[in-house]
Amino acid sequence: MSLIKKTFFITLFLSFGFNVIGDEVKKVGKFKDWETMVLVKDTGVVCFAQSKPVLQAPKTNKRDARLFVTFRPSEKIKDEISITPGYEFNKQNSITAKSGKNKYNFDIAQQNFAWIADNKIEKKMIRTMKKGSRIMISGYNSSGSQTIDHYSLLGFTKAYNEAKKSCS
């Protein structure tokens, strides 16, 4: 996907993200450490699997972090991985996901969200998440301090499959 298209979708996702807080979202299922949600909007259905970290470092800085895999069929978007660490990213440092020997870079950071620009890399990361037990997201806040969020992958495959099915 081109950077221009990705930026356009980022803007849509951010506006979507703020709407998620309302009662418009329907919880489809809870699968261990993951859950599947569906949002029905005038522009179409949005389905996503999401999880909160099971461990955050530093421990003294509690944040509302999330990891998402999203499907928006009306926009022809599937398998979109995004994260929010609960703060605005420092753009001078990289944002990475690591599970076992696999490492993935988030290419786009805007406000307090980050995305991977290449759908092929997103699909590879999803395969890693299906096989793994934990994934760690590392980022840096505006003061340059590193944070690491540990996400359990227990229930990911079921939540992912349910999100995909709900938007097909």
C-alpha cells in the first residue's frame, strides 16, 4: 500500500479510534487474553481483535496500551496491525515488535498509534503471532525513555479468526 493511502487510512483509523469509546462497539467474543469487537458504521463494518499488555515496563508508568488486528472490508483493508502505547511516540526512535527470533518494525507513527506499511509484513507477523506465546512491543516516549509492552498471544488465533469471519 502506498504511503499516501496509508496516511489516509491512518486518519480514518484515528477518527475510528475515538468513536470506539462509545456504545457503538459490539463485543463478539473473549478468547483468553484477546477479544473480538465489531463496529457497524454508516461507511461499513469494522472488525478487530485486540489485547492489552500482560506486563509493562517500566512498571511505574501505567499506560492504556493496545495491540490491534483490524479488518475494514468497505475500504479493502485486512490484516492491519496497529498499536497504541498510551502515549505519543518519539519519532527519532524505532518502534518494534519481537516474538522469539522474529522482529518487525512499525514504519508509520502518528500521534499515539503506529502501523506497519507493508501488508506482506503484516501477514508474516500474524503468522508469527499465531505460533507464538508472547510478543513484545518496544517504543520510546517524547522524553526518549523506552517502554516495552508484553502481550500474551493466548487466544489470538481464535480472536483473529472471529474478527476475520465477522467482516467477511
